[in-house]
Amino acid sequence: MKSKLENYIISNLNSLRYDLTEPLMLWLARSKYEKDYSSGKNEPFITVYVPTYNRGKILIERAMPSVLAQTYKNFELIIIGDHCTDDTKELVSKFDDPLEKLLRLAQENNFEFVSGQYMGLRDGKKTVCRGVRAASYYSRKKMQGNDTSPLMGGTSTWLYRSYLTFMKYNINCWRKSWNRVNDADFGNRVYRAGVRMGFLPEVLSYVLPRPGENQVGLGAYLSKAKEKKEHYKFDA
């Protein structure tokens, strides 16, 4: 009971803090930096970051080639190994070295955050994730009637302006009773803060299961819940 009350208080105070501060911080960031995006520059510098943990083989066979094969070339790729104990570092160091569509969508429409569709493989079947309405899916309350809020795609398709980096992932999102996953929490806050959002109705990435699994995303964890819980447990 004490734990539930603590989680309730912390999650609601966090939500109130984000609702009060992030729209203001967005306004300040726009005031300072938005002029840099209206200069007509066609080749802005993009950062692609890939967090990973003990998946070196998948990293060099899937993730890195898919990024380096993009038609747009003015970018950097940052690999973040979270305490990896395998050969990830060695594999990356030996690696020889259509992101552009999202960038053009953002530039042509003055969007600050853009995403698109992705194709996932679940139980051997290809499924296209066509996006979710930001106000309905990423909110505690479902919209009544027709929801015309922007569509949002999976995190593998997210592209946003650098001044939005003031919005950080919420390390306490697990305490909530709804949208406990950090990307869902983040997407909810992006929409509530008033960020200009765009969506491209095309498949832009492929999300494949890890070796030995037949699901992706949350489904992969739910299918082996006990095993995952044991693997990622930590001492309080």
C-alpha cells in the first residue's frame, strides 16, 4: 500500500511538473533557436543515437548498416553501450563504414517532430504499424468522437529538432498506472507541450525480433516475462 501511494504521488507530481514547465521551455527554445531552421539550409546536421546492451552481432548486421545506407549523408551515428559485457565495442570499432524523407517533410511543413510507419514481424507475420493518434493513445482519457490529433509512429522513426532535447525521458514513468513505457510517456508529453508534429504514411523502418524470439517490442517481454524479470533484476 505504501509503495502504491508513493508511486501515485511521485507520478502525479511529475506529470504536473512537466505540464507546467515543458510548454514554457518549448516557447523559450523556439524564441532562441527557431530562426536557425528558417534560414533555408537544406542540409542540416543530424544525430542518430543507438542505445544497446550485449547485442553486438545484431548491431553490426542490422542497425548500423540500415543507418549508414541512408540517402541523406550529413549525420553522425552514436552507439551507446550500456555496460556491455560482450564484444560490442570491438565489433563497432572494426566496422567499415530513406532518413531523408522525414527531414524533407519536417522542412517543408515547419514541423518540429516527425515520424512515420514501420513494419514489425510478429509470429512470422509482417505487420505495418500505421501510427496512433497522439491525443487518444498517449492520454489517460480517450477522445470523444473523431480524434484529429497528429499521428505518431514508433521510436525507430522519430526525428526532431535539436532544441527539443530539453525534453528528457522520465526515469519515473514506471511508477504510473498507465503509459508506463518511457517512449509512450515521452510521446504523450511532446503532444501536450504543443510541439508541431508531422507524420509520413510510409514504411520507414523494419523492426525485427531478436534471435530466439518471435515478437518485437512489448510483446517480446510479455512472452518471456519471468525470464526477462530475472535477467534485469537489481538489488534495491
